[in-house]
Amino acid sequence: MRKILPAALLLLSLALPAHADDGWSLGAGVGTFVFGYFVQRTTTVTTETGSGTTRSRLSAATRPGGSADIERDFNDVLGVRLEAAWTRAPMKIKNGGTGVAFEAGHANITTVSLPLVVNLNRHGAFRVHLAGGPAYALYDMKATTGGGNTLSIFNGRRGRWGGVAGGGVAWWMADRFAVEGQVDDIITASPFRHSDFLTLNFGGVKLPKTHNVHTTAGIRYRF
């Protein structure tokens, strides 16, 4: 993780020359962060009349989060953006289709991404962009003590590499100031390991790719 930011900043500084008056911009936003499943456990229940399955799923609850970035434009079409986002969310376990969930702990989740930005139009008041590139997520977990949950979370930090894809629209109210909204989906491997569930049947435990969907609204300043 300590090598990511220096390398990314070096890439930004050595990027292809951009227009002197609008080559760099800063952005900041807040919004809703939605998470996919970290762990899924399927259990088969057998009775005298037959059998059925139940699913328990572990995920982070939807919570507000914040983001900040610096962007370097290569030209009117291409640019690169170094972005960081963070949030703190309860970890929830949902059993079956009842919708009943209970808390398993908390997670502080920080993501850093370096997407290539494709500007679909650069000369209107409303400007649309698409973005995609590598990403890194740091999951800092704190388990609920004495919870006794079969899908309990670990205590500590684990980082996972992945990718980001998304896009947004900016309303440029002046030459250097815009209001911007965007949606990013950061996909990484689950921060959990099968060894975290030694007491469970591994055949019933799956660790799907984890989606961190960030929907934010904020401002952008060009300098």
C-alpha cells in the first residue's frame, strides 16, 4: 500500500502534456456506499418430508462515505485520476429470505483507485466521462465480542487488489468550477479466507467477489 501512492503520483507528474490552464483538477464528494456480499454460506436442512437449503450472507450495511481525487488531463479526451474513498459501516448477517439481519461488527473500508478517464465531451456545460482502471481496498474489521455468530468477522486489516469501473457527469458552472455526480463500482476479492471458518463445512461457504458501489455528488475545481 505504501508503494501505491508514490507510484501513482509519479505517473500523474510524467503524464503527457496537457493544456496549461486546465491540465489539473481536484474533486471531492459524499454519497451512499453500497456493498455486495463478502461471504455466503449455504446449509442443507433434511427433514422426514424432504430437504431444503438456507443461505446466510455477510455484508457491510449501506452507509454514507466520502471521496477525494486529483485528475490530470492528457488532452481533451483522455486523463488519469487518483482517487481515495472511505466509509465506516456495520457488518450485517442476513439469514434466508426473511430480511432479518443482525450485527457482526464494524468495518472501516478505504479504497484507492487509479482509473483512466475518457471524456465524451469537453466543450459543453454538461460533460460526461467514463472511467476504469486498477484499485486497492483496505478492509479494517472489528468483530462483535461474544456474538457467537457462525459467520463472525476477523479482527484486523486485510488489503485486496481489484479494479474500478464507472462514470459520471459534471455541470460546469464556470471555467474552473463544476458540480459533479458519479457512480463507481470497485470490485475486489473478498477480504475473508476459508480458514476464517474452520468450524464450518467449506463446501457450503463461498467467497464471492466483493462489490463496493460508490454513488457520490460533489464539486470539482480546475487549476
